[in-house]
Amino acid sequence: MPRLWAKAKGVNLDIAHKTAQFVADVAMLYSADVIVFEHLDTQGKKRGSKKQKLHHWRAQAVQRIVADKAHRDGVRVRRVCAWNTSKLAFDGSGEVERDEHNYSMCTFKTGKRYHCDLSASYNIGARYFIREILKSLPAKARLGIEAKVPQCTKRTTCTLSTLLSLNAELVA
């Protein structure tokens, strides 16, 4: 059995390296300044009927390898809160409803159908920009903006529509 587990570990590590290489290559291809990841909490026990399942996905290893490659190439790596990124619609209409037959598709409250990962990636990018914009403002200006766009005060509910509202307030 030890050889079998060693082989499985080697295969998983190889997949992690190939995934990280692909992410780094795409970032370099499009001259990205920043690579943004969700901060995934992988600690603790897994819930469900099978209690503690074996999880072969090495998300933290992929992020670590990408961070090392990005650092060598002069690209920054940032992490944003993962809560509600795929649960909330990027247009600000609220929670999405997952399709029963195709779990990767979702329906917004407005009736639009989108891919859940696309909506989540919009929300991840928006959270990064919201944080960077608010961080660069002086405290008094930030509080004024947060009063006009109250959605940006709580990062776990920020979506692309929040970023658009924030940008409209900054321009006005």
C-alpha cells in the first residue's frame, strides 16, 4: 500500500505543477500585473455522511507554486475572501439558484442564466479592486464613499455591481 499512496501523491503533485504552470503562463501571456486567488480555508474536518473523505485536490500547493513563479516574474499575488463568491450573482441581484441537472450553471433572480464559475471570477476580481481602491483612499474619503455605497463595507457581499457603483461614486 505505501507504493500505491506514493504513486497517488506523485500524480497529484504533477497535476498541481501543471496547473500552476498553466496559470503562470496565462498570466505572462496577457501581461498580468496581479494574480488573484480565493483564500480557501481547508482546515478542519469535512462535513457530510462520509465524515472525512480523501481530498486529492491540492489547491494550496497550486497557489504556493503559482506565487513562487509569479514572484520570479515580477507579478503580484493577492488573495480575497472566498465567502459567497459563487453564491452571489455578479449583477447584484442576490443569491443564485444552481441548476439541478448541470451544477455549473446558475440562474440569477433576474432570470439570466450564467456559468457559476464565470460569475464567481467576476466577483473575485471585483473584490480585489474594491479592496485596492478603498485601501488607497484617505480615511475621511473612504468613509464618505462607504456611506454612499454601503455594500462595499462588508467584503463578503461585494460583487461586480458593487465595484461599478463604487467607480461611479469616485468619478462623480
